[in-house]
Amino acid sequence: MSELHAHTTHWPAHVLLVEKDGETVARAALETGSTSIHGTGTAARNPADFEVEQIGEELAAGRALIDLGRRLLGLSEEDKGRGQ
């Protein structure tokens, strides 16, 4: 268990959500201390669906975080290729 406390790093992440005309756009950002990684996601409400703002926010935020995660994995692959 002490190994878990050997090195601790805090990477703040933020998600900004904007909803307009039935479409929600999310922008996720992760600050690693040496770089900033960003992801985006969207969700559009079907006009036949009930208007529940939280559902669109959850979908858009989830998609933005998935995009951010893929970018982070890509960055780590690039770093591995450079021997960092």
C-alpha cells in the first residue's frame, strides 16, 4: 500500500457544456502539468423525445471524455515511440 503514496500527481480536468436549440456541445480539458489535452463531444435531442437537459449533457460530456481519453492514449503512444 505504501507504493501508492510514493508518487502522487494531480491532473485537473474540466468539462464545459453548452446547450442551444436541442444540441449540447461539451469540451473536456485535462491539464497534466506539461501539456493540455482537449476532447469534444456532442449530443442532439430527437424532436420526438422529451426535453431532459441532463441526458444531453451526460451524453455530450461522456463523448468529450472518451475523445479526451483517446487523445491521451495517442499522446502516450507518441511518447513511447520517442523513448520518453
